[in-house]
Amino acid sequence: MEFPQHLKYTKEHEWVAVDGTRARIGITDFAQDALGDIVYVELPAVGTTVAAMAPCAEVESTKSVSDIYAPLAGSVVEVNEALNDAPETINQDPYGAGWIFALELSDASQADTLLDAGAYQALVESE
């Protein structure tokens, strides 16, 4: 299981790559493994304003349907349209091509409240 050091994490198993006032978001390797084969992704609409920890997207797998939460508050500025045709990309490359959406952050300092890789790894190992 991978825990890239440069990312931030939520207790709900989203990862966040912050770059200035923007953040790219996806689900972790742990989450995609727990979900099983992902068959559908409902992406948020570009321009949508989201609150921190509010559901804003959805992934459907052969096992279940799960909400994806916005780890931070902001406005959706980009979505990964490639997932419409290839949702399994999340299983194959959760930290790369399997990203889900990007936000323009309301307050980039909120990222400091997220888990670092070590804390997230400890959380996963305790589950």
C-alpha cells in the first residue's frame, strides 16, 4: 500500500495535492482497494462551490457506492473527464491519472489541518 509523502490525507480516505491556492483530490490506494473494481464516477460540476468535508462526488464499485468529500472548501475548477470512459483508472493509478477533481481553495492554510502521510498510514493500520 502506498502513502506518498508529498500528499495530505483525510480520515475519509481522500488525498490532497496542494499547489499554492489549488488542490487536486482523489481517493487513496487504501480506499480504492477497499471499494474493489470501480465501474462509475459521478464528477462534481465545474464552478460548484463546496464546503470542507461536504460530499461532492461519488464512486460506484462492484461492491458499493461511496461519497467523495471535498477535503477543503473552495470552488471546483477542473474535473477528470477521462474517468467517464475509464473509471477503473482510479484502481490502476489512484495517486496519478486517477485523480477526481481540483479546487481553487477558499483558504489554502486549511490544508494544515489535514493528515500527513505518517498520520494517515497509522490511521489505516489501525482499521
